[in-house]
Amino acid sequence: MSDLVAKYAALQALVKEIAKETSDAHDDEIVAQLAIDHHSVVRQFESIGNQRILEVSDRDAHRTVGCVTVTEFLRTKLRVTHPKKRLDAIRSLEPMHAMTGEKLPPVCPNTARELAAGTIGPDHVHAVLDVMKKIPSAVGVEQRARAEEVLAEFATTLTPKEIGAAGVRILAHLDPDGILTDDRDRARNRKLNLGCQDSQLMSKLTATLDPITRALFDVVLAKWAAPGMNNPDDDQSPKGDHEDANPELLKEAADRDCRSQSQRNHDAFKALLDAAVNGGLLGNSHRGLPPQIIVSITDAQLRDHAGIARTATGADLPISDVIKLAADAQTHLAVFSDVTNEPLFFGRDRRLASQAQRLMAFAHYRGCSKDDCATSFAHTEMHHADADWADGGLTDSPHMAPACGRHNRAVGSEPHQWSTEKITDGPDRGRYGWRRNTDPPDKLRANQLHRIDEVLHQDSPDIAEPPPLPVLDIEHQLAHLVADDPPRGPNTNHRFDITWRRWYLWPAA
């Protein structure tokens, strides 16, 4: 065993010993100092951890543990919350190799030194880097280096939030008149981030808009967020642009409008997205799927009007919202018990999966089939799971599984690559599982990340189903959606059928 491996083993043993100790025998001053020393060591190990991650990246060592990319290694093996953010910090703090092979000094050497000394933590690092990214590219190298030095010094005594405030003053000093900032800086700093859904299924949207985008958004809000316009709580509220609305109806709707300006902005943005999605602006297809909201629920959920539905893009929707979407006849609903008349078997006649095959795969998997991969279904490809198309694989639904681009490319015959096989027993029977080529057959694993509700029900079968919400007359709500053109063929066993852009309501069997 090498010295480094032995030292990490000794460290783990020492950590276990420290975890068993208490500070009861020490006075208050020592207790406080122990807490300070502990966090100093934790910060130092953040710096050492950056070196370990860089070594993994330089040697492609992530492939030995079944990860296709370093980002996947950080997310699945190290369980880092923001892997790309961590990699950005490593690129700024660690010596990187140039194209010619020699090592370059760190971009932010002072910040790297303080992290290695344990005087600052990762939050301080990210705060410093956020300020450095905003420095105009026209600022000289010496001034940029001096700014990083000052920020690193401030970080040893300030909180990350206070570093941001200090950064504002530094930026004002470097570019007091705002004349150094150019289009390159604005383009570099533009961003729009959609946060994860919370316990109420709400999401936070944060953005830094360039001047033109801001101006365009102002125009949209001025016209679509006017009082009385696009109010989802008012059936008589005019939709779209207030210039096209009936003045009298708009005035009456405005008098009833109790929304705040922020709420009107939200509803205008929602109406704009709805117009783009359902107005044909997005074209006819995205990765073989219609560019619309595609929902996967069970017929029991639909019947009881209870539960959470999953969309192909990975968002969760309460069933009440699914019913509203269905009333607009713009969703695709995959009910597991239903069978469509769409062809699901093509054999060797074609290589790419059809829209019907992708819809069925979404209903079965809901996302990438590779275990622990969080990629939603809308960002996957159809993987010929038994054999690649070039090797005689069939384009048939039972022989395909969704896989994100990086995992689809990770399948192969090399030792570090992956293979897929159908699971024949257990709760994942009928789905495809993944294992590395060097793993034994019993290492076959399916991805349950997109089907957590099923897993919880399997683990606790005695848990009663949640009580249904007050029953709505679903048949009455959907009856008007019967299409003018004849359906493709009745389903005599169930009420709903997968359709293109319409729901068909069939008589009860």
C-alpha cells in the first residue's frame, strides 16, 4: 500500500476516534477554539480535495468507477450539489496544464493560498470568483491581479455576502464611468437559471439579462401584464396583448384584478410561454417528441384525481393542473393501461424511434434508464438496448430504452464501458438495467430516480393511497374534447387513448 493510501486510511481511523470524543472536560475558550480549528481543517481539505479531483480529470480516472465524465463523477460518486461550479473553482484555484504540457500558475493564486491555509471556505471562494467574472475584460492584468489579491484578503475576515458588497466597490473603482464594460462582458455575464421545484412544486427563476433582452421583456410586460390581462383566476380576463382586447371587457377585468405587479408579471410570462408552446413557434418535434407538455400518469390517478404527474422535461404537476391542461387539448397523456394503434415495431425497417415509441418509453422510464442519472426524458435518445443498430439491433419498443447522450455513447465492449440487459425479475422486471462490462451479472441496475413514487409504494405496500380530492366530473370536463375527425380506433377496455394533440373520450366498457 502506497504512503498516500496508508495516510488516508490512518486519517479515516483518526476521524473515527475524534468523532467518539467530547469536549465536556474542557473550558469554554477551548471549546470555541476546537470549533474554529475543526472548520479550518475542513477548509484545508476542500483545497486538497480540489487537487484530488484535478488528478482524476487529468488521468480520466473517473472511467474506472463507471463515470463517463468528470461532472458525473462529482455528482454521483462525490455527491457534489453543484459539480460544474466546483469545477469552475478548481480551474481558477489549481495549476492547470497548458496546451504545450507545462503547468500554468493558478488564475486566483491568493484565493487558492487562503483556502489551502483554511482561513476561507468554499463559499468565500465562489463569492470571490463571482466578483472576478464581472471585471470588464478591458481592465489590465495588473489591476485584475490586484483586485483578486484584495478580495482574498477581505475573505479572511468577511462573510461571503460581505465579499459581494466589497466587490461592488472594487468594480466601481476599476470602471467608475462604466465605459470599460463592452458587449463581450455583457455576453459573458448573461444568464437565466431555473431552480428546482420546492415542496409546493413552485420554482425560482433567477436571471441576469443583457440590455436588449431586458428591453424586450419590458415591452412584453407592458402589453401582457396590464391590469386585467391574462388573469388565470378570471375566466373573463382577455388573453394575449391588451391592444387586441375589447376595451370594455378589459376595463371590467381590470376593476376585478387584485393581483400585484409581480403576480401580473408572472402571469404574463406564463401566457407568453403558452403562446410559444401551443402556437407552433417551437416547430413540430424535439428529439422525436412533440414540443408540448407531455404527461405520464396512471389511470388510477386520473380516476381518483389525486397524485403527482411527471412531464417529459422532468417537472412535476399536480393532477388538478393536468386536468386543466387536458381541457385545452394540448397535452399528450400516456395512461399505462392503454394500448394505442400506433406502430411500435419496425424491426430493421428504420433506425430512429417513432413518436409513439418515444411516448411509450417515457411512460415506462420517465427519464434516462442509466442508474442514478437525473436527465429527464426530453433530453434523452432512444438506445437500442439489446444490440446497436449497426450490429443488427431492432427498432422495436421492447428492445429500446431511453438514454442521455453521454450514457448512450458509453455503451461498448471496452472494460470501462457499459452494457444493457433486460431485467427479468423483481420490481424492475421488463425494464433495461445497466452494468459495467467488468461487473458481475448481478450488478445489473435500473434507474429508479425518475420513479420514486413507485419505489416508495413497493417499500411500503401497506400504506394506504392518499385520499382523493373532491371528485370532479372528469367526463364532463373532457367530453367536449372529442375530435371532429374520427378517432383512430376505439379502445374497448379503457377510456383514454394516446393521441396526437387531442384527447379522445371513449364510452365506458
